[in-house]
Amino acid sequence: MSGDPKLERIAKGNALALCATGTWTASFAPVLERMVADAEKLAGGPQSIFIDVSEVAKLDTFGAWLIERLRRSLTKGAVEAQIAGLSANYASLVDEVRRVRATPVIETSAITITGMLEQIGRGVAGVGGTIASLVDMLGAVLAAGAHVLIHPRSFRLTSTVHHLEQVCWRAVPIIVLITFLIGCIIAQQGIFHFRRFGADIFVVDMLGVLVLREIGVLLVAIMVAGRSGSAYTAELGSMKMREEIDALRTMGFDPIEVLVLPRMLALVLALPILAFLGAMAALYGGGLVAWLYGGVDPGAFLLRLRDAISIDHFIVGIVKAPVMAAVIGIVACVEGLAVQGSAESLGQHTTASVVKGIFFVIVMDGVFAIFFASIGM
Amino acid sequence: MAQETQNEIQNPIIRVRDITVQFGATRVLDGLNLDVKRGEILGFVGPSGAGKSVLTRTIIGLVPKLAGSIEVFGVDLDSSNTSQRRNVERRWGVLFQQGALFSSLTVRQNIQFPMREYLRVSQRLMDEITMAKLAMVGLKPDVAERFPSELSGGMIKRVALARALSLDPDLVFLDEPTSGLDPIGAGDFDELVRTLQRTLGLTVFMVTHDLDSLYTACDRIAVLGNGKIIAAGSIADMQASQHPWLRQYFHGKRARAVMS
């Protein structure tokens, strides 16, 4: 019964019969396609041609379509090619594929210079849109915050506490570990290079100022953008994809108030705490390295630290934290709510959330640096 | 080869023996036995939450089972090697409840995805077969370049069916294929399943709640309850059954409306 498919040419009087035999199914599709392409070359010949399928053992959509394709290309002349010996079983299948119109040509867009320029143009124009949507979200969050202040009962405490646990409490181990290591590295590098000038002890000044003013908060903010910003975007994005946000809206809830505000609040509370813990861990790590590697004993380290830094350094660092948290949160929520229906879109927006979050954190850090320099802190 | 084919014709296409599936402390399937014969359309019913989808997913291999054996096309899926399993997977198609279309691919790419992996054929043939499949499931050719997020629920079902059928499988699993379709669309769908079964010799395993589908499309019906098959047979057998749930199901208001 079954066997490799064949398409034999048998002359029958004036006519030429193309006898299809064997299994005409998907598994043999590559062979079938080649045979049919060969047979198509017969079109336009003097003989009338018909296709005999009575010997076909098994037929599926692939086989049926290829027979139909062959029939169509043989038909190009005045006489229509016929299919003979079609069993009742397969007749409906062949009828089915007969209804298929010729395939529309699928145009693939070529890469052109104008296309690339257009992309760049759209990208630049998109920057304005990004800023506008961020300001938009900031306004919406502030409005929702004001609404909650007036109606304190609508505040979602449980949700806020839940997110606080996620972004603050659960982040403590990794943040402390990484800032500790960075503190160690800064101290080690400082001692290694300062030792040549016999200025080992100044590593304490460098560590104290650097960690409290910059590294502590900046590093933690970047990690939070990667850890919690991406989570916010993915959560909101998948809720958007499953129409959960639309459902909230139709029930009369403001998604900003229900979803965004608790997340923002949790982040704004979490980042100063994490920045403080991070700074302490970095100082501890630095102190440890200074002691074990640089021979600065803990007493001398603390004494020097007390001289080197003032409360100003600490304030400069910690004041930045809530602002950076707000920036990360807003970017993450804007990106989350911009997710479209596909998994690819979710991925793109999550990436964008982290990249933009880190970018804006660094920009904000620069703005703060200028500000504090001008007021002399 | 001939011997093998002979065996395949005689044996059931799916043979499920003593399947037990447990999630935590809840036993969902408890020593379940089921045979699906070659070329039949089996309608699979049962109360919501009885484990119909779980059984389907267990047969396909998505849910691990505690005990029992599953044979599909005469291949024991537990003791088979990778290539045997791949071979079985190539011969079945699955329509998931929510469609499970790849959201970042167009309809055309979704349908061509299995072909691209398993068959070495030209892009032209794939495009033409895609159009044929779309026509078969009753969709217009211009749907081909759309993304799943731009389709309606019914269209997603149809595209998902087209994808399940893209390799012309011998066996298809349909998980609630007509839910979310309008009655006319659902009727067409049943008709389509019947046509495909007739023309392609397809075996269909259909989880459904649609009484119309049970009456018009299914050759045999199996009923799941308490983790076991409580009844299996023709629609007449179901109506004659004295089981309380079956009585309610097949003699309820909705069933009477369908029958009249």
C-alpha cells in the first residue's frame, strides 16, 4: 500500500497521464515538491495532460495542494487539466484546497538608507514622548496621592506593606553583600595606590566621602532599578496583557491608585533604608580591608573617619535616595502600562524600564552634584 | 513495516492505564483507564474542575503522573527514547484552551513554525499550505500577516487549530475548541472537525462542554468524575445512563433544547 511517492508519465493515445502513486503526505513534502516542479515544465506542450491519482495510497493537505498546484500550472493554456481517479474519501480534501486563492506575495522590507534615517528620526522624536509620559505619570501619581490624603480610607496599606517587603526586606541580603564587596575593593585599590606616597591613611577619607556621598546611594539605586524596576514593569505589563487593568478600570478603580501608588510609596521608603544599609556595609567592608590588608587598625580607622566626614556628607547621600526611587518607580510603571499584547513587547518594555531607570538615576545624580556644589555642601 | 501498520490499525491510538495524578494532597486522577480508537472523535466531558484538562495535559506529557502508563501510537511515552518521542509529537497536534499562539510571531509564522522545524520544504509551499489551512479553518487570507494580539477570541481558536493541523497530524487534542465561539462559528467548527476526520483519517480527542458538539461531532463520549471514567459510549448510552450527574447533564434544560 504505502511507499515512496512517484509521479509517472504514461502516454495514453494523444493524452499524457501523470500517474501519482505512493504516499503523498507531509513527510514526503520535499520530494513531492521537486517532482511537481519537474512535471510543471510539461505545461504548454502539445499534448493534453491529465493527472491520475487513483493509485495514491495516502493523501493529506500537502499532497492535495501539490496536486492542485500541478493542475493549475498545467491549466494555463486553453484546455483545463483534469484530475482523474479521485476517491470519494479524498474528494472533499481536494475540493477544500481548490478554494485556496493564489498566495499573496509577502513583501519583506529591505534595509534602505532612508529606512534607517527614518528609524533614527523616530527614535529622536520618541525622546520627547518619553519625557512627556514620565511627567504625565508623575502628575497622575501625585493626583492619586492627593486623593488618598483627602480620603485616607482608600489608601492600600496591605499592598504597600507587601511591596515594601518585596523591594526592601528581601533586597537586603544582596544589597548588603554587593556594597560590602565594593567597599572592600575601593579600600584595597586606595591602599594599593596611596601606599606609594605613604598616604595609606587617606584611604579612610576617600572611602568615607565616596561611599556616603555617591557610591552608596548610586550603586543601590542601580541595583534597585534592575531588581525592582524590572519586576514592576513585568507585573504591570502582564496585567495589562491579560486585560486585568481594564477590568480594574471598569469596576471604577483607578489603576494608578490601586497599582502604581503602593509600588511607588514602597520604593520611595525602601531606597533610603537600603542606601543607608548599603553605605554601612561598604564602610564596614572598607574598614575590614584597611585593617587586614592596609594595617590600619579599627580604632585608627574610626578616629580618622570621624575627622574626614561630617553629617553633611551623609545628608547629601541620603537626600538623593527618595528622588531616585521616584524616578525608578515612575519609569517602571510607565513602561509596564505601555506593554502591548505580545511577549516580545513585555520583554522590550522590561529592558527599557531598566535601561531608562539607570540612565535617569545617573542623570539625577549629576543634577544633585551640581546643586550641592552650588550651595556649598 | 507492514506488521507495524497492522498493529497500529488494531490497537487503540491512545491507551491510558491506571493513571494517577496528584497535586499536593489532592488526587485529581485516580487509577484512570481510557482507550481512544483510531479514526474516532472522542468527546470528553465532566464537571468543571474534574480534571479533564489535567488528563489531556498528562497524555501530552505536560503534567507528571504518579503512576500508570500511557501509550500513544503504540509507543509507551515513559520508556521511549527522545527520537521515538519526537516522532510521536510530530504526529499529534494540540489546540490549547487559550490558543497559546506565539505572541511575537504573525499568524503565518505561527502556522509555519512546526513545518519549519520538521519539514524541509520551500517557503513558497509553506506559504501556500498556510493559506490552505487558513481557508480550511474558515479564515480570510489577510489574517496571515496579523499578530495574535490583533485577533478576536474566535479567530485565535481557529488560528490555533490551523497551527495544530499544520503538519497534518494523525491525532489532535482539542481543549474546549468551541468555547467562546458564536453558535454559527461553533457549528462550523464541529463540521470542520468532522470533515477533517473524514478526509485525513484524523483521530480527535476533544474536551468540550458544548452539547451541540457532543451531538453532532462526536462518535463516542467519555465522562470523567471522581478521578475515573464513569461512563464511555455513544450519545444514546449516555442518555440511557442512570448516573445522577449524567442524568442532569443529558436531560437538563439545555440538553433538551439541543435535542428538540
